[in-house]
Amino acid sequence: MPLLPPRRIGLVDHAVDLAGPVDTGLSHATALAVGSGEIGETLRVHETLEIVAFGRQDALTPGYADAIAAAQAVGFSVTERLAGGRAAAFHRGTLAFSWAMPAVDPRAGVHDRFTFVAELMASAFRRLGADAAVGEVEGEYCPGSYSVNIGGRFKVMGVGQRLVRGAAHVGGVVVVSDSARLREVLVPVYSALDLAWSPPTAGALEDAIGPVELSTVRRAILEEISEIAELEPASLPIEVTEMGRRLATNHLPEPVRGLA
């Protein structure tokens, strides 16, 4: 029986942070390029600026403009998410991941991809000594069955998925440190959106294992992925990055679009 070719994933490394809508646009463009076959499976795991990413349901909420103002008042920029879910926050103590995977029938594999990525991340966090597991913590922000929690007490990772023709994009946020900063922005944002949640459920890996560098967590994630695939250094074609900047406008929230 012939051996299957190894799974190869292009690892794109950005040395500089990208503003929220620009980063979201780039993820969107990458997914489209993977779906069209222009590039192969592609992964980014990178540090972030201070951003609140709002979901489609948030945009339909009467308090949306107030939620945007609340985020900006504490120094966060805003974007609209590539995938569904409610408001999530990124800051200097978080890692973002953006994983575009080719798929002949993207809809058929939604739950399998969610499970695969969530379990992989939980395993990476266990490498670092965290009691990590997949599952929703009661009262968590942006709740989801595929959140990763620590000991069932607080959430440290959220994940979303966007389907395009020929590909799926799985992306999210890992909170490594400074959970207080996370709560500082989410409390007023969720209040404006009139969403009930329990702030103590917003935690960070450092709350479980002590001080840890972003680079250490990133390395643990990549080591976990390296057990199931070959990671190859990659760069995005200029056409993809240019498309990402054009798509960024689509991810700028309507209440601030005219002010950009």
C-alpha cells in the first residue's frame, strides 16, 4: 500500500504587528488563496496589538456603537471577525493563530476541524504544565464548545471558523498573560452589548503555570503541530497581501468606517 505524502503547512512569520482589520483582511485573503489553489495550507501564529474583534451578532445589537466606544476608551482598536461568535479581545499578552486549510467540501468537516485544533492547542498547553481541556466554562465570554479552559475554571483560548470555496479558516486567540487587561476591556464591552458573563472566567496561561513568554507558548504550539505535519517557512505572495489590505475595509465596523 503506497504511503500518503506528508502533510505540509506553510508557516508565515510576521515580524511586525498588524492592525485589527488589516490582519483580519489578510486572514480572509489567505483563506481565499488556499481555496483557489494559489497557495497551500498556511498557518500564522503571531503576537498582537490591542484589538476587540466583534462578531456578526454583535453588529446587530442595539448597543454595538457603545461597545465600540467602550473598547476605544480603554485603548483598543476594533475589527469585525472573520468567523462568527461574540466579542473577543487581543492584547500584548495574547497570541493570534490563523490557519487556512484546503477542503474539497469545507462544510462537511466543520466539527472535525474544531475538535482537531482545540485538542491540539490543549495538548500544547499541557506541554507547558497547564491543566488544559476542551470545553466551555459556564459564564465565559464568547462562549463555545471548543474553547480551551484550565481545570474547568477559566478560559484561555477561543476559536472560530470561516468557510470559503475550497478551504476553511480556523482562527482564534490564546491568552498567555495579563488576564486583568482582558477583563478591563471586556467588562464595559459586554455591558454595552447587554451580554451576561462572569469576568473571573477570563484567564491566562500564566494564571495556571506562572510567568511564561509568548515565544515559549508559540514554540509549544508549533512543536505540537510538527508531530502531525511538516512546517515549512513560507511567505505570502504580494497578490495575497494586497488582497488582504483591500478586504480589510470589509472588516472595519460600520460605526467607525466613515471615520477611517
